[in-house]
Amino acid sequence: MSISKKRLHVITWGCQMNVYDSARMADVLAPLGYAPADAPADADMVILNTCHIRDRATEKVFSELGRLRVVKAERAAIGQNTILAVAGCVAQAEGAEILARAPYVDIVLGPQTYHRLPEMVAQASRAAGAVIDTDFPVESKFDFLPDDAAAQTAGGLTAFLTIQEGCDKFCSFCVVPYTRGAEASRPAAAVIAEARRMVAGGAREITLLGQNVNAWHGVDAQGAPSTLGRLLRELAAIPGLARLRYTTSHPRDMDDDLLAAHADVPAVMPFLHLPVQSGSDRMLASMNRKHTAADYLDIVARLRKARPDIALSSDFIVGHPGETEADFEATLVLIRAVGFAQAFSFKYSPRPGTPAAGAPMQVPEAEKDRRLQALQALLRDQQAAFNAACVGRTLPVLITGPGRYPGQIAGRSPYLQPVHLDGPLSLVGREIPVRIAAAHTNSLAGEPFMDRVAA
Ligand code: 5AD
Ligand code: SF4
């Protein structure tokens, strides 16, 4: 295929992993001549990168496809072809069903097959009919992504790096083990090489990604399985890399080595997203979480011992099948015991094919609504209290760019709070101490920074 100038538009739904995957798909298509397009109407190829984890994901995909069909028809009327691809977890879960309901789609590809995208595009452009690839190949897709992928899309001060994919935990409510497949870890050397390229491209903060990131056990240089704690130490040694984060973790995989990394590695940020889902042992068992509320509280205590300034974030589900008022109260008790800086909470939504979807004793929608509101009110109060407690503290802030108003700069705290302050743009890219003057709902205001360090 000749390399002519073409335009690609990617629509991304869902988690950071999908954001990362969208960037990688853009990378593998760049050698075919695809440059970014701002809107589907300007694009020769549109990729819909989907998420299946909650709500009516499939219906959302079909209604977006309906809109894209119109765009495709309008472009066809002026003699322009548009390749339409559906990627991500809905593609994995629905596969051929997508082509049956939306025959104008050209490519359906699951998350494990992005490296084969150029080949699929070539097939689709030869008009050989729609292409579908949702296999779980034995070889890892990581092995096939171009080496300079990071260098092409990075350049940001904060970067995401996928180190692990898939999950073997099979929580009762979750589609991830079915859509993303078995747990697979990328080798340490590949992760470190990509991190080095990201830092060379300007990254100061890297967030390691994986559906079950702390289960990472990629091989080390000797071919033996390593641990996330060790990987964090190795990454922290990269000159110029100031901050490390990892998400999303499972409580079962918070091992001693990882806890020790929180104590010994200053680059590991004192903020951890550690989903608990429920505070009721009965619910945790029926969710197949493989930990109790006490296990979670014990991990939190050990994390706080390792790193006294650590703050926690979590995920909660209300209204999992069989959840009683007493189970729900137990979740509130756990939340009060921990004190979260931030959290995400969801009403249980049945995902076809998961064990909980067919379970008896589904909780009525109105009851789920009531519980979610009560839970979110408590979590909002905790977030406000955490932000308020930052006032008067001096926090290291990574300055990422200009603020909203002239003379302002913006950055992020160790706790991922946006921080705004008066200061010169020459500070962009630096981590500076900022005294927090005020707290708003979702951000902090810092005192003006007087730059006394010679530039
Ligand atoms: N219903 C509601 N929430 C869900 N999550 C995952 N699956 C479901 C579901 N079926 C939530 C969990 C998970 C987060 C990413 O999404 O809390 O941690
Ligand atoms: Fe889903 Fe997370 Fe449970 Fe894995 S550990 S099944 S990704 S909720």
C-alpha cells in the first residue's frame, strides 16, 4: 500500500488503559500515513475504542455507530472512503454481533490484536469485506508494538505506561477477565526501556497501568519473575524521572515488597487507588474478592506505617445482588474507618456473561439509587475534609502548564489534586514546593511562587 496522507480520528471511552491503547493504535497506523484528525467528518479512518465495564456500553456503541454511519455516508457522497473500526472491550465481547447489527463497520478488533491493525486496514481498504479479529493470541501484543511508540506520542510531562494486562481474579460482577483475557505481564527490560524513552521525551511522572497492575510479575534480565516493588525501584533510578504511580491494584496483591517500596522509594507517590468494592464480608465473599474488610484495613494500616502521608482512593459498588441494608451499612463503616481522599462509586449493573448477572436477589434500582446517594455524600465529605486539611501544608507540585488566568501556572500535587498558583511559565516541568492557601471542591490554590533558583 502506498503511503499517502490520511487522517485518523480515535474516539476513546473508558479507562486510562483505553487512552493508552488509543495512542498505541495511532502509533501503529502512523507508518501507513495516518495523521490525527479533529473530527470524524475529516477522517479517512475512525476508531471507536470502547469500554464495557459499566452501564449500557453496547447500546452506547450502537448509537455512536449510528452517528458515524451518517458521517460515512456523507463522505461517500463526495467520493471519500471512511474506514470504521470498533476496538476495545465491547468489540471483544460482542465480536460478530457488531457486524450483524452495523454492517457498515469495516473492522472489529479486540484489545489483544492492536498490533495487527495495519494488516486489517490493508485488508479493509482492499474492500475484501469486514475484518474481525478478537482472538487472544499466545504471543503478547506488547511484543509487536513499534519500539518508538512512546517517543511518537509522548512529550507530555505525565505519561502512562502499560505494564500488565488482563485479570485472573474473576470478581463476580466484572467483565475484564472475559474481555481482556488472562493476566499477562510485560518483561522488566521492555518496561524500563519504554520508561527511558518517555523520560527522554520529557516525561517527569509515569503512571504504570494494568487492570491488575500489582499482580505484575514480568521477567527480569535473568528470565526470572520480578515484582512490582522491584520494578518501581529500578524505574526510580532513571535520571530525570521524579514521580511514579501505579493503577489499578487489587488488595490481594499488596505484598511486603510493594509496601516496602512505598516506604523506601521517594519517587513512589503517597497516593494509592486501591478498590475495595464493599465493606461487608458477606458481599466480598459473594463478589469473589478473596479478601475481607479486616484484610483491607490491615493493608491500609501497613501502608500508613510505611508512608504516613499516604492518601487513599477506592472503588465501591452498591446494590450487588443480595446486598442488604446491613451489608451497605458495613461499607459506610469501612469508609469511616479509612477516610478516603477520593473515590469512585457505582450502582451495580449486570454485565452479560458474569456470574452476578444471573444471581438471584437483584437489588431494586430505587434502592441502589438511595444507597449510592448516601455513599457519595459521605465520600464527598471525606474528599472535602482531605482537601481542607491540605491548606497550610507545603506540597511538592509538578508544574504542568499555564493556569486559567494570565500569570497563573497549574500543576498537580502528589495526591493528583490540580493546583493553581501565580508563578512564571519557566517553572513548567519542575517539581516545586507550594504552600497551599485554599481548597476548592476539586482543586487547590497555592501561594504565589517566588522563583529564587537561577534558571
Ligand atoms: N457494575 C458496577 N460497577 C462495576 N465495576 C466493574 N464492574 C461493574 C459492574 N458490573 C466497577 C468496580 C471496578 C471499577 C473499575 O468499575 O468498582 O473497580
Ligand atoms: Fe475486574 Fe478488578 Fe476484579 Fe479483575 S480484580 S475481575 S479487573 S474488578
